[in-house]
Amino acid sequence: MNVRRLIPATAVAGAVALGLTALSACSTSDAADGGDGGKLKVTASFYPMQFLAERIGGEHVAVTSLTKPGVEPHDLELTPRQIGSISESDYVLYLKGIQPAVDDAIKQSGVKNTVDAATLTTLENHGSEVSGHDHGHEGEEHADEHGHEGEEAHEEHSEGDGHNHGEEGGADPHIWLDPVKYAEVAKGVGKSLEKADPDHAADYEKNTETLVAELDKLNTAYESGLKNTATKTFITTHSAFGYLAERYGLTQQGIAGIDPEAEPSPARIQEIHTIAEKEKATTVFFETLASDRTAKTLAKDTGLKTGVLDPLEGITDKSRGADYIEVMESNLTALQKALGAK
């Protein structure tokens, strides 16, 4: 995540002011009245949030994503028009810590119904190495605790977590890559939409239940598909899969850290060489929205194969699937092949 590309606070404030001025000519949109053209006007920060809003909101929402297809979310720069449009939204769904420019704009927007997905589940600290063997029991405890933490968890994680994306040891925001955590977020989004637009609460509840059932099915597929493998270690250029690794008893070895722009040190590259031999890793994974140069260089040096493991930060024509569910299924297939699933 590149903080230096962040739009200055004065520009954000100015653009928000412009947006609010435009709104002053008419009454403020009332979310409960359906917002834009009879639909709730929803702004989503990037694809994983957009998918939830569209699937749960259904026909009652008009969803706009701040991150266009093909744009690396961490690098997003907001235009004044986008910043102004946030303040015109009835409902904003984002994930704090992924996109600093978005975080700042939302903070100054004054929108009543803003939901930070990071407050709907628990965030954990993942570095470049995340081992399901080390944290498997811990993950089970987290899964058991999620249903009991409630507002205390929301308060605990709403302020500090998610800010250190890209810093070793910081809270890992990639919660959507764990179907169980993503389902928790989906439930929270559903309830928040019910409150924002009570006239359609029954439909939001039904849509949430349908999506959660799909995510439960996806989780079951991962559990059974990755249960028996020749190796438990996979190598990736972007350490986005910490939650997934912990959930299914795998070990993620990131070439760099959580930040996809970070360059690996020579010492880390040498370490990856050693790990690949010791753990019998077969594949170096890269992603669709970032360069594959590092992966190909490392693979060439170590004799490993390359493959795509999509962190699902956006859907493009290069994506191996049309939506979240399909791409996650493709990721499972890629992991099974690389890990030697039996």
C-alpha cells in the first residue's frame, strides 16, 4: 500500500465540501425512502465489498464501486468527483486499512450509514509466513469466539486494526479470502442494510442467508479438497492468504510482505529457496492485478512452476471466474494442484 500516493487532506476536504454543496440544493437523501431512483444508493470501496452489497442488496440497491476493474486497490487515487459522490451515498461499505484515500474521504463525508467490514469480524496479525500448523487451534478458538464477541469485538478492532497493512506484524485486512470470515462479514452487512432500509429488511435477510449458504458450501469444498496433500506449503508474491492458510492448515510463504508493492530482500529470496527445497513446494503463485516478474524470476532460479492465486481484489477479463465464488473455486483447484492433493 502506497501511502505517498494519498490525496492531501485539504483536497479531500475540498472535494467533500463540493459534494455537500451540490446536495444542499435538495433535501438530504433518506436511506429508508430508497435513495436513488427508488433504490438505496450504495458506495463500495472495492470488489469484495461490492460483491457483498450487490448480492445482499439485490434489486433494492444501486451499487457503485470506487475501484474500477483492473485497478490495484492499494494504489487507488480518488477523483474529486468520487470523493464528492461518497457524501451523496445512502450507505457506504468499505474495509478500513486497505485504501487510505478511501478511509480519509469516508471519515469526512458525513454519511450516516457507513460500515467498516473490519468491525464485523476479528482481524489477526499475519506476516510473510503464516502457518496453519502453528495457529490451527487458535483459528478454531477464533471461530468459536466470533459469535460471542459482539460489540466488544467491534470496539476492539474498529480503531487500531487494519492501519498497518504493509507493515510486518500489522493486522492483516484480507478477511474476504477466508470464506468463514467473509460469511461473518456478510451477516453483518445484511443486518446493517436492514437497519438502513427497513422497508426491504425481509429481502436483505433472505439474500444474506442465500449467500452465507454458498460461502458455507465453499468452505466445505476447501476443507475436503485440502485435507490430504503432499505438502502444506505454498509460495506467493503477495502475502494475502494468511487467513486462508490458517483456516485450512496450510503454510503461506510470502516472497514479500502483506504489501503487494514491497520488494523482497535478497536474504528473503535465499530463504525462500531453502524453504522450497525443504517443504517440497512446487509452485510460486502470482496474482492477476500485479506484475508476475518476481514470481517468474524466483521460479526460474529454483526450478519451480508458476501459477495464479487470485487475491480477489478485483475482477477483470483475466480473472479465472466471473465473480467471487467462481474465482475462489479456481483458487482451490490451483492450490490442490500445487500442493499435490490426494
